[in-house]
Amino acid sequence: MYLLADRGYCGKPAIEVVTQRGYHPRIKQKGPARPGRPPKHRRWVVEVAHSCFNQFRKLLVRYEKLHDSYLALVHLAAAIICWRKVAPICG
């Protein structure tokens, strides 16, 4: 199993902990980008998902007190996000 991490985890202590837990580290190394290539600025999938969910104010502030109501709103927000991604492709 692999563990993908950014440059903040490239130290020796972090790598030792990762290998002790049975993972193969895939950690981006510190240093400049490859010569002749511009650096790639990509957002992680989780960051993109969080920014999509943060557009829904009711989820961001968490007005709902009951767990079931909050979970239903999360599912509804996920469905709306998927619809927004798929609708331009279909239309």
C-alpha cells in the first residue's frame, strides 16, 4: 500500500513512521522543480471537494442539530455537486 504526501513529510522521522506502519512512501522531495519545466500547481482531490461543499452555507455553519438531518444535507449537497459536473457534459 502506498502513502502519497506532500513536501512537508519528507523528513527522516516521518518516513520512518510511514514505513513502520507498512506503507511505501511516495513523498514529493524538497528542492526546485525540474529544469525546463514550469511547476505544476494542482489541488488535491480532498481540497477540491471541501471547497465545493463549503459553497453550501447551511453545511458550512452546521445549523442542523440532528446527525440524520446533517447527513441528509451532505448527501443532497453531494448530489447537487455531481449534477453540476455532469449537466454541462450532457447538455
